[in-house]
Amino acid sequence: MPGPLVDTFGRVVRKLRLSVTDRCNFRCAYCMPMQVSWIPRAEVLSYEEMTRISRIAVTLGVQKIRITGGEPTARKDIPHLVAQLKDLPGLQGLSMTTNGYFLHELARPLREAGLRSLTVSLDTMDADRFHQLCRREALPQVLAGIEAAERAGFAPIKINTVVMRGVNEDEVGEFVRRSREGRWQVRFIEFMPLDGDHQWSRDKVVTADEMLAAARAIGPIEPLPGQDPSDPARVWRFTDGKGDFGIIASVTKPFCQSCDRIRVTADGKIRNCLFSTEEYDLKGPLRSGASDADLEAVLRDAVMRKKAGHLISLPGFQQPERAMYAIGG
């Protein structure tokens, strides 16, 4: 079937979030429960299977792939997957989201394998608070990993910061200042209902407007002109040209109408949205001898079933059974 992946609302899929594992060495409260049941290793796609799916997706118009987890650098030999993906004809961007813990060892091998963009999840600069949030004492290792990534040539480093009321909203200003210094590009994220223990509530959400107010206390800001409406972050810059930051307002200002991404989980399921309650199986056909045309048909059918939006703000919203770590960011 010719043509790109298009849903019934006319949205064209150009980005793939590829989860390589559900395993992680952290236990972040907004992502994972205290007690975790991992996907059995035999059910996790091999690198060759992931590369095949990605190749087919790229032939159908996917331009950018982001490698996610769990924690992707916790999977053995992850630079090998990067090397396989970077050579896909037509692929325009290959990036990764990581907690940064293993970057002191892996930043340079990832760069040499072909990774060109790196996002590190970091929600606090306070060691005690880091332990509270991530349930690990690892802030020095993460900061060392960011420095190793900078030395390896990743610049600027993007930082994802989930902001939660009563937890770390008082650090928004400090993260904005670091963005203003130019070494980091911080992307603040509204707290979303994807936590493993299902403790999310709307009153814990620090809104995009509140974050903007904190940024304006530092200096005058304006929206960055010419932004792609399909990008999840709305980017703001200081009017004197020194630094910018972004806000991903999935709860209060969703961008569903321009969404151009799909997700493939580590166990080979297609998800049209982080908040989907439906998944579509790729692994079964893949391991049963399906042709590329058969897998293309599965992808097209899944995309055609994509809904208009995630409905977080409407009655009847159902939090997905899978938490963030098992979906892929």
C-alpha cells in the first residue's frame, strides 16, 4: 500500500518512540511502582527485530526515532542498536532518553555509534530530594553522566524535568537559570497519570502557566517563533536571546490534534498514545514469519485506530494499566 502512515483525522506519523526494555535501575515515583513485574526476557524484542520494525516504519514516512525504556542504557550493548538504526535509509534523526546513570561509561560509545541527540531525565538538583523521587542515591552519578555526554559532543543536552506540586515546583526557577546559561535545554513536563501506583491526582499537577510565571520572575520571555506544532514542548526564550526552555503541557494544554508519533513497546506492541488503553501486536506476526508487507499492514491498521485525543480532562478517563516504564517515554 503506497503512502505514509495516516490516521482517520489526517495526522501523519513521522516519529517513532522505540522502547528497548522495561527494566530500570531507578524507581521514580511518577513512573514505577515499588514492586515491579518485568517483562520476561524471551518476550522482549531483539535488536534485529527492532531494526526490522524501524526500517519498515521509516519506509512509511517515519523520520525520527527516539530510543526509550525503562532505562535504555541498562540494556546490554545498546550502542549496537544505535549503529544498526543510524544507517536506515531516510532516517533523519536518532535520539535517546535516559536517566543518565550509565552515561559516564556509554556517552562516547553512543556518540561513536551514531547517536546525535540525548535527553536526560532529571527532576531535582537536591540529593535528598533525588533519593525521595527516584528511590536511589544517584544524583552525583547522573551529573557525572551529563558531563561525560557534553565531553562526548552532545550539545546542548536536553533535560526532562517532571514538576510535581509539593515535591519540586520550587526548583523550576533554578532549572530555568541553568537553561539560560546555555549548557542545558530544560523541558518541564506536567505530572501525568502514568505512575505505577496510580497515585496521580490533578491537584498534584503544576500547570504550564505556573511554570511560566516562575520563569518570568527571572526575566522577560517570549515564545520561540516558527515552532513545529507536532513537537510536544512549547519552547520559550528570553527576550535578550540568552537561553530557552520548553514546557510539555500534556494535561492542561494537550497537543493531540497535531500528534505525529506512535510507540512500540519492548515486547512488540504498538501504542498510538502514552494514554492508550489499546495495543496492537507486532511481535506475534514478526515471530511467525510475517512478510514486510504483513507488518506494514499491522502498522497501518493500528494507526487508523488512533483516537482523537487522550481525554485526561474529560469524565471517564481511564489511566492505562501499564505505567510509564513499561510503555516507553
